[in-house]
Amino acid sequence: MIGVAEQAKRVQGGKVSAADAARETAERLKLAEARGLNATLHWTDEMLTAEGRRVDALRAKGAALPLAGVPVALKDNIVTTDAPTTCASRILAGYMSPYDATVTTRLRDAGALIAAKSNLDEFAMGSSTEHSAFGRVLHPLDPDRVPGGSSGGSAALVAAGVVPAALGSETGGSVRQPASFCGIVGVKPTYGRVSRFGLVAFGSSLDCVSVFGRTVDDAARVLEVISGHDLRDATTVDAPVSPVLATPGSLRGLRIGLPTEYFPADLDAGVRAGVDRAAAALKALGAELVPVSLPHTAYAVPTYYVLAPAEAASNLARFDGARYGARRIGPAGDLPSLYRATRGEGFGPEVRRRILVGTYVLSAGYYDAYYAKAQQVRNLIAADFTRAFGTGGVDLLLTPTTPTPAFRAGEKTADPVSMYLADIFVSAVSLAGLPALSLPSGRSEGLPVGAQIIAPAFGEGRMLAVAAALESAIDGTAEVR
Amino acid sequence: MSIGREEVLHVARLAELDVPPGDVEGLVAQISRIVDYVAQLNQVPAGEHALAFQAGPPAVTLGEDTPGAVPLVRGPESFAPEFRDGLFLVPRLGAMEGE
């Protein structure tokens, strides 16, 4: 698979046309379908042909296209005008958005080919992509295992070599966790770095459009294009966007923290070996490794599972049969009955569970005990990071991305809390709104394991440069046990 | 079980969500498990006056209070199946009965 920079150079320089690139992408999508990955929810030859023609026309006008002819898959909770947006839910089956998301527009303007809409856990709620109304996504290396979630379709397409980069979304680790499971790079930007306009809302104070790449450079180039202020999202920041930085040859002077809470005694041996290897490589490059403490880490998952369902219960109230997608008339034949019947039939089990939990923690009798308390704890979790990165502190943090490699399909579906704990090392960063990435750090018995690098707010530039240096120093596909 | 059947049905009514009778017992067990799990937050010493979190760095908490509408991506006529003389055309009341 050709990387983002090389592909853009080929197409921009006229070596191949974008139409040819679109045809090649369609062939790879067909092969992925034949393998039964179930990673896409929508793509057509016609859609890709039109994308190729559009990009060739832009090139003919002399436009500078940093992603010329680069195929990029979009998680199907990012709206597009030329394909349905379903969020992998029956309640939105066949829904066509009347507008493109800001990230979709920016990719198109940069010459990217929107290749496919990818499968996900319904409304991005899940950690395995088993909660899609349209069937689970298979792990590209082992079909009995999950690719992670909720952006499992995008991760599988990148890992299978169908596209060099893809967009996912993170609310509590939904790009970094599947990146780690699939052995690719997953980058979550700072909250406010990338517009959420056109990303179907799940937890608005947490949601971030995020990027998968085969390499750090692939992901960084796509992130650069989609970043920046947007009038249509008041939480975006009018600050310079990090350019793709040259890979540093030395990390001398850099202080990297290893938080003790992320290395528990029961951490999977392969995951630990992968992070130890990454730490050793960073040290060999000249970085200083420093033990640090983030004492409220253990409360990140319970905090997340109060706040995210609360926000979801509010955001998903709009799907009521009156305005979007499917509609069911209830037995009473009145409007409240239409709402209840449409929502009861349209949402899958995990979404229903989270709406009920969110409604419960927001209800008058329990608001202070759960929601208000979780907001306070969220502040304590964010303060842990502020202290670690504060004066005299560290520049970056290094942790495992997940507690285990990819688990088997069906292994955690009966116990929601056990599934939630798959995100134990990624949810704190989401609560604090910080940037972080997952980088392949090796394989354990054939399954990828990942190392996570966490940076202070708007520190994507340094984070990506250090990750690129680490990527050059270690073989992310080598066995570590 | 920290949450009973009636409480789950009450919350489902608040959420405007039909729950099939056969799913209720399972939901009671699962939601109880989740609520019991998140209740560990009460062990965290955070005084009653502790600040609640605001998403994003301080700079992004509030936008500028600038009057004026954000421009539409396309003209309003493209957002509705029918549009005439600056107005959206909608079906007459009652025309959608039986749908």
C-alpha cells in the first residue's frame, strides 16, 4: 500500500490520474468484501468514479492538493451528501444528509477520494464493533477476534491495506483502542482542534473526529488537513494547525513520564513487553524516562460511563421518528406512542442501555449522586494531567493503549462493565480533552499491541514528531514475547 | 440489585423508549451492574464545592458574542423536497395519516 505522501505526489504530479486511483481503491474494497471483513456500510463504483473525476478536474485547474487521489474512508457517523449516514443503526437506515461535515469538505478540497462509509458500533457506543445493526467487523489478522471499537470498520480498512488513512471518532478511546488492536496508528487530537460539525453527536463534551493511518506520517498529513477553526463549531480553536514535522534524530532534553497507574500487576505480558520496548527505544534516542503518578486514573472509566451516557441520552432524543429515518406508529396511535415505538425498535441493545443509564443519572433523585459527582471527578482527572505536564514536569507521557491484545468476539458482550474496562487506559485522556496517539509497539503471539503517547493540550506537533522517531526506531510488527 | 423493575420501566418512560417485556429482566440486571460499578465515584474525596469540568481549554469554552447568522452550506431550497417563493412546501395536515 502506497502511503499518503507518495500517493498525493503521484497524482498531483500526473503520474497516475485520480480516476485510476479511484479504480484501484474499488478493487481493494471488493477484495475486502470478498474476505468478509464487513468493514464498510456503503460504497459504490459510481461514488468512487465521481470522486476520481472531481479530483482530476480540481487538478486540471491547477489546485494545490495535499491529499490528491488519496483514498480515505469515513466512519459512518460523519455525514456526507453522496452516501447514506446510518451510524450503524436501524433508526437511521437510508438517511441522507443534506450537507457534508466540515471534515468531509476539507478532505474533498484537499483532493482526497472519499472511498467508503465504514462500519462502527451503533452510534459509536462500544469497544469491539460487535454492536452494529449491520453485523460485526472481523479483525483483519484473526476473524475470530474483534478489531476494537467503536471505529472498528475504519481501523480494519487501514490495517487490511484498503486505504492508507481513515477517519474515526473518539468519545472515550474509539480510535486509539482499535488502532492498538489492529496494529496501526490512531491519533486523537485535542478537543477543539478539529470541527465536530457534521459528526453525529454522542457525547458533545468528549466527541473528537480522529485519524487512522498506516504510519504516523499518513495520519499526520490527514490531521493537518482536517484541523482548524470552523465557524460552524464554536468549540474549535482559532490557532495555528501543527504542520507535519520532520522526524527528529535525537530526543535529548525530552522528559517522558511513565504513569505508575497504567502499569498494574495484571497487565498482559505482551502489552507490557511492547511498552517496555518503546520506552527503551525512546531512552536510546536520548529521552529521559521519569516515573509519574496520575492518582485518579482508576476513576476514569466510571466517570466516563456516567457522563457519556448522560450526554448520549440528551443527544439521541432527536431520533424520535418525526425527523430522521425509520418511523413506527405505536399501539395508541398518538405522538408519544410514535416516539416510544420508533426508539424502542430502532435502537439496538447497547444504545438502549446507555440511554436508560444516562436518563437515570440525570433524573432528579440521582443527579447529584452521579452526574454532578462525575463532573467533579472529571476535573480531578484533568488536574492530574495538568500537574504532570506543569512546571518541572514531563513533556509527554508513555503508557500501554489497552490492557490486552484484541479479545475474541462474544467474549465480553454478556457483561457491559467488562467491555467498558477495555478502555481503561484511553478514557482519562478523553475526559481531559488532551491529544494522544497509539503506535504499534510489537506483536504478542501474532496479535498487535500498542503504546500510547499523551501530550498537553494542542501539543500534537511534538507528539507526532516523537511518535515518528519511535516508529523509525522499532519494528511494530516484531514479536515481543 | 440496586435498581428494580419498576425503576427501569419508569426511566424508560422518561426516555420515551419502549422496552419489550421479554427484555426487562435482562435490562434490570445490566443497569444495576453498571450503576453499582459507577457508584465507586462516591469514594472520591471531592468537596461539595469542587469545580465541575468544562470541556476544552479555557479559550474554547465560549465563543465571541458576535451577532449574525452562520452562513448556510447551500441555499435553503436544497434542504427541502419542495421550495417555492422563499417558503418550504409541506404536506397538508392529515395527508400523512396511515403512513
